[in-house]
Amino acid sequence: MGKRGNSIIKGIELDEIITVLNKAYADEWLAYYQYFIEAKVIRGIMKDAAIAELTQHAADELRHANMIADRILQLGGTPLLSPKEWFIHANCGYEEPKDFDVVSILEDSIKGEQCAISIYSQLAEMTKDKDIVTYDIVSQILADEVEHEEDLQALHDDITEFITDIKKKIN
């Protein structure tokens, strides 16, 4: 742990930052796995576009987990060491896909992104003007999560609109 680097943290306890970052770390690993497995089991119309989106988001979530782990280590903490701990400490949790239909998968993914946006908004507020390094990392991740929600919602809307149009033509 760098003494000078950590001396810039003001008005917030190191243990508190490490705890909330570990919760976010757990979320990122579970989000990674959720996107990974959803890309494998998804079925239905325009699934290839959804697979591409889910695969990219999985890579982003893994990158986020790496960023957070690095910051936890910089602060003198230890990232959660066991996947079992991810389920215990996660904010957003993990919901296994129950319906593999593309629309259902996208809806589940959108919910996950909305939770992540809420969590990272809180972390940004918590670290703003107190821990600039963590604030910067959290802000970068928050921007990605907002983009993920937008991408997934656009794809969801395109697919549902396409299905609606097809149904109109059939009837």
C-alpha cells in the first residue's frame, strides 16, 4: 500500500472503501458469468446480434473486475478470494436464466445493468471529493454500465418491434 497515494483519501475510511469495492467486485464477476452463460444458451430471433452484445459485455465486466481488484490491492485490501463469497457480498446478485428466449435474456440483462448503474452512482457519490482515484475508476465503470443498458434496450426494442410487425402481417 502506497502511503503517499493513500494520504490523498479524505473523509472516508479505507476499510469502508475496500468493503464497497469488494461488493462491486463480486457483482462484476457475477455479471461476467451471467453474460457468458446467457450468450451460450440464448435462443430465438436475432440471437446472433444478442450473442455479440452479450459477449462484449462479458468482456467489459471482466475488465471492470480487474480494475476493481487492482484498486482494492492499491488500498491495501484483498479482493474476495472465493467465488462463494461473491454470492454473499454482491449488491446485485445473480439470477440464472430460466427462459432462454432472446427477449427474456435481454430483459434480465437490462435489469442487471440498471442495478449496476444504481450501485456505481452510489459509489461515485460516496467517493466524490474524498478518493479521486476510486472515483475515477467508478466513473469509468458507470459510463460503461450506462452504455450497456442503452445497447441492450435498443436491441430489445428492435427485436420486440420486429416481432410485433411480423404478428401484424400474419393477422
